[in-house]
Amino acid sequence: MGFAQVFAGVFVLLLWALVLARIVLTWADPRHRTRAARLAAEMTEPMLEPLRRRLPRTGAFDASAVLMLVVLGFLWRLLF
């Protein structure tokens, strides 16, 4: 396993953790009043917004974060 593969794996894990944190913090702080919620929103929004535009509206449920977790899981499988 080379350096690039390890780096890519760590990157995917960090993105996965950020998206998961965004999901949890959205339930706990939906208006992003805390610093952690704002940071998670700012870091994940560039990935989630294009997905959100393509997905059908489902009311209050935002499926883009769940879809992003599936995509990141697929990337993880490709890398390892």
C-alpha cells in the first residue's frame, strides 16, 4: 500500500466523519449557531449542494448527506 493510497483513505475517512458530524449537528443545532455546526456546514456544503439540486424535494428530510455517505463508502471500497 503506497503513500497515495493511505492519504486518499485518510481523506475519505475525514470526509465521512465531516458528513456524519453534519447530519448529527443538523439535528442538534439546525440553525448552525455553534461554531462546530457552522464549521461542519461550511466544509460539507460544497459536496452536498450539487447533490441536493439533483435530488427530488422530500420536505424536511435532506437525503443529500445520506447519499454522500453512500458515495464515500463506494470510494472507500474502490481504494481498498
